[in-house]
Amino acid sequence: MRAAAHRPPVRPVLSDRRTKVRCPMGSVWLHSALWLALALIASLISIRVAISVALIEIVVGALAGNLVGLQITDWVNFLAGFGAILLTFLAGTEIDPRIVRKHFWSSMTIGVMGFFAPYLGVLAYAHWGVGWPWPQAQIAGIALSTTSVAVVYAVMIETGFNKSEIGKIILAACFINDLGTVLALGIVFAHYDLKLLLFGAVTAAVLIVLARYAPWMFKRLGTRVSEPQTKFVALILLGLGGLATVAGSEAVLPAYLVGMALAPTFLAEHELPHRMRIIAFSILTPFYFLKAGSLVEAHAVAQSVVLITIFLGIKMATKFIGILPLTVYHEFDRRVGMYTTLLMSTGLTFGSIAALFGLTNRIIDQGQYTILVTAVIGSAVVPTLIAQRWFQPELKTFEPEVVEAEAVAGEEP
């Protein structure tokens, strides 16, 4: 499977036969009804089989995309993209600073190893095992180094683990893991110019202002029918997302940082995150997960099933080799350690972003993109399914008062 040195230009995947730019108004309503019907079917199946709805939506999207030719229109792309941004933001709001301080080294070491182990393993196999040139092998390593914040957060919300201490540790480790992915993609392939510098400066300024003044502003606005708080958050996310796109980056990247900046405010106000979760999980995220599944083409998968399986196996094996011993070192319960390792083995949002970046910049071709994206989507389904079925630990709710008491006790001489 050695790639050719010179290949013809490839078209981005979002321009394939399932993509339409415009639809007549009647078709828009019918088309949207089809997507929401698929989301409803996925919800009903999820309730029946007790598996995360995010995973079911991916599978349903793949079936629909190959059986009925599920179309990806401009408005579907927007809703799916906004869903990924909002879901990533909400995951960031769950990063409790007290838990991060208390378990800094466990979150840091698990997150760092969660990036480096699969990155180096997949990179080595793609270059020396398959014969992909160095830039293509780097895209493969970056795409399969991720942990899926979207999938992990969706599972946490459904199971209630977002309120548990281990859930917050896992989310913090996910952030560190994906930060490594983002930095790797930026360092290796980014175009260092004035636009990127401006984006970084504006993002840093916005984060400082939000951390300082958002609690005061949200308290002044209060809870109103017009939802000014929700609109303000959406404005920040879309504004920074637009700047990221102009700078040649991805709109989803600053969302996690904004979520972390607003985490103390969201932890203090229980109604606001609840209202935003309703918006995200009822309308937006189904489009994201269904679209992710619909991008998998059955015939391309059948032609490369062995290589896809090998890539998926390398990702999961290297995650286990790197993370599981750390859970033992940090004295995690055995079941909790397996659960943590499996969830850290997932991938979706940043993995698909890295693969799509490689395709649109002509670093990889359509066949390589299909291989990587299918392996990424497989990593969203397989480890999560195993974790939920056989290794989900007993839920122990995290009590903020307990941590505060421990923190105060730790500060006493």
C-alpha cells in the first residue's frame, strides 16, 4: 500500500456524492425529518439495549449513509459542527479545578501517555509497516492519538459519572490527551502567520475576561425566558470558532478552553448547564454523530478492512500499554482502571478533524482518509461498548463540600 509520490488532486470528503449545496424548501423539511427520525430511532435503540446513544447514532448514521444515501447539506454541516463545538464546550465546563488540583499528576500522566503511546505506535506502523511517506504517517499517528471528548462526555452525562470524582479525572485526562493532539497538528502542519498569532492573542484575552467577569455578568443577567446567558455563550463559541477557521485552524479547538474558563461559573449554576445540555443533546449532537457515521463508505471499508482493524488494534493496544500501568501506579481500583483505560482509548472529534485536515490539504488521499476515519469511528464504538458492558464501576457521586473540606484541611499547618 505504498503511496504514490505524485497523485492527482483530491476533493474534500464534504464534496462527495452525498453532499448537496442547496435543497428546495419542501426537501429541506423532509430531509430534516429524516435526520430527526434517525436520531429518534437511535434514542429508542439506546434505551432498549442500554448503550450510549452517541454510539448508536454513529452506527445508525453509517447504515443510513450506505443504504439510503444520507445527504450532508450545508445546514447539516452547520448543525453537526455547532453540535461538536457545544459538546466540547460542555465537556470543558465539567473540569472542576479542585479535582484537577487534587489529582493533577494522575490526570496529567494518563493524558500525556494517552497521546504519546498511540501516536508513536501508529506512526511507526504506518511508515515502516505499511510504507506511507512520513507526512502521511504523521497524520495517521495524530488522528489515532486522540481521546473522544464528545463520546466520553456523552457517556458521562448518560451514566451520571460527570458528577463523580473518577469522571472528572477522566475528563481532565481527555483534555490533556487532546491538547497533545492539537499541539502536534499545529506544530507539524500549521502555517505560522499573523492570522494564527492574532487568533491566539484574541483567544487568550477572551479567556482572561471570561474567567474574571463572567460570574458577575451571569449573576446580573439571571434566569430569563429570552436566555441571554445561553446566547452569550453561543456568541463567544461561534466568534472564536470563526477566528479559528480564518487562521486555518478548526472551530472546535477553542471551545474546550472556553468551557474550562467558565467551569467555576457553570459548577455554581446548575440550571444553565442543564438548559444547554437540552439544546445540545436534543437537536445538535445527533446531527454530529449521525454525520460521523454516514461518512463511512461500506465498499471502501470492505477493501481495507484488514488495515483498518490493524490500526484500531494498535491504537487500543498502545493505549492499554501506556495507561493501564499508570492506573495501577495511581492506585485506581482494578475495575476503575480498566474503565478509565477503555474510555481513554476512544476517538472521534479530533481524530476525524486530523484526518480531514490531511485530506483537504492533500497530505493523504481519499482511500487513506477512509481507512483512518473508519478506524477512528471504530475506536469510538468498540472500547466504549466494552467499557459500558463489562467494566462500568459503581457510581460514587462527587460531593463538592467534601473536596472543599479536604482542601481547607490540607492548607492548615
